[in-house]
Amino acid sequence: MKSVTMSVAKGVLLAGAVTLFSTAVGPAARADASADIKYRQAAMKALGSHMGSIAAIAKGEVGHAGHMAGHAAAIDALASMTGDVFPEGSGGDATRARDEIWRDAAGFEAAVKAFQAAAAKLLEAAGAGDAGAVGAALGGVGRTCGGCHRAFRKPRS
């Protein structure tokens, strides 16, 4: 249980540090849109990796149940950053982000908030150690990811 608590604490500290850094640096420090796109793609790749890892644990494919809370904390931390990684001007041909993100800012914000709520439920379920609840919450996170992808992400070319 000590490692679960440490994993959650590390995830919370990481999220706080990133939030503090992004607030301190802010948009004025952006070199160009390509840096924002590269950063966003790395964050989304990390999110996908944590989703895959926690799914493997929840399905019993691997025996790392003690890692579940750490992955859930990372997913929750990345969810809290999601709205920030789509700054105005970071669309275009170099990204799969659709222009609807900025044209329908209210719709995109609602999709991000739904993802954040689902991630918080996953974190809660993982903290309780209930594999069934984790599986259900993971499904909720997946649905919010898919809902956002359908409306706001271009298909692979």
C-alpha cells in the first residue's frame, strides 16, 4: 500500500509542478506552434501508454496491481493538462487536431471537462483497489477519449 500511496503522491506532485511551470512560463515563452504540437503529441502518447498499461492490469494480463493507482494518477494529471495543450494557433497540417477545437471552443471545453471527470472517477476507483470499478471507470475514460477524437481529431492520413 505504501508504494500505491507514493505513486499517487508522485503523480500529484508532477501535475502540480507542470501546472506551476506552465503558469510561470505561459504562452509568451512559446517559440512556435510546432513546439506546442510536439509537446501535445508527447502528452497524448503518454496518456495512451498509461491507458494501455492500466487496461492490461485491469484485464489481468499482467500482475502489477500495485501500479494501478500510479497509472490512474498519471491519467488524472494528464487530463488536467489537456485543455492547456491546445493553444490557439497550434492547428494546421502538422497535427491531427481539427480546427473545430478553436471554432467550437465551448464544445471542446465540454469534452475536456467530461474527460477530466472520467479520469477523476478512475483515480478514485484505483485508490479503492476495486478492479471491477477500475474496469468500469476505465471504460468511461475511453468513451470520453473517443467522443473527443470523433469531433476534434482528424483521421490518420
